[in-house]
Amino acid sequence: MNEFKEVRKNFKTLLGHPIDTFDEMKFKRYYSWGFVIALMIAWIIIEILSKQYTGFRFNLSRPDELNVIVIVARTLAPFFLFAISNWCVCTLMDGEGKLCEIATYMAYAFTPYVLMRLIELIVSNLIIIEEQVFLSWFVTFMTFYCVCLLYQALRVVHQYSFTKTLISMLLTIAVLAIILILVLLIYSLFNQIIIFFQTVWSEIAFRYF
């Protein structure tokens, strides 16, 4: 119950006073894996619903080709890879944030985005195609707002200056890209090894069985 009250209080003040909210969280050394997991679950559910129930005028997805595993991966992987990359970078740059704090602050920063996705889903079923521009403006504004929240979250959690926070975010993106490239290379390597052994087994089976 106390955790729920803390989350509700933080979220109420976050929208109007994000810097003060993050400062207070930093002062309390607050973090919550429970909130991070809850937000991720809500985000995944909303993304699945968006694929299925976005207004047909705006829905470019094919409901019959829905792949829940892909949606889960596309939601969880960028979030946690960014958190891990930022933790690695800022550990070398004397950042004060722990991984649990970084993930929590990021979750708070992305909460408005998740709510925006839900609003976008609902509104897409209520408007006509000529009114899409207003929905696009809303989505663009909320996305920019969440990026600003993310910047403030990382600045406070690591106790950085404006410039150092910006540099750390750029380096985080670079490290994230390197991790993705390595993952793709490892996947490709293992895929080639599997194909090789399948080919060898097929030759042996053809010759001797």
C-alpha cells in the first residue's frame, strides 16, 4: 500500500514539477522494480491492443499477423538495453545512479508516453481521417515531452550538468548500437553454425541411412 501511495504521489507531481519530483526521488534514494515491471506490462498490453484495435483508418498493421513475442521484444529490449548501456557509460563517467534507480527514473519518464499510446488508441476510433493532423501533433508533443523527462531523469539520477548529461545520452545511444550489432553478429554466427551442422547431418543421413 505504501508503494502504491508513493507511486501515485510521484506521478501527480511529475507532470507539473518533474525536476522537483526527480530531486525528491534522488534525495530518498528511491527505486522500485515493481513499478518498472508494472509499467512494462501495461506498455506491452497497450501495444498489443493498438495493433488490434486502432481505428481502421489509421491502423497499418494486419491483425491476423499479430506476433506477441515480437511486440514484447520491441518493448522490453530498447528500454532495458538503454538502461544497461547508460549504467555502463555513467559508471565510467562518475555517475551516481545505480541500475535500479536508472530503470525506475526511466519508467517514470516514459509513463506519459504509455498513457499517450492509450489515448491515441481511443481517439483513433473517434476521429475522421481529416482530423489525423491533430492526433499527430499530440503524439509528437508527448514524445518530445517524454524525451525531455528522460533527459531530466538522467541528469538528476547521475547528478550531472546539462552538457555532461547530453554527452552521456549520446554515448549511451552509441553503446546501445554496439550491443545491438554484437547481438546480431552472435545470432548470425550461431545461425551459420546450426546450418552447418544441419547440412553435415543431412549428408551423413543421405549417405549411410
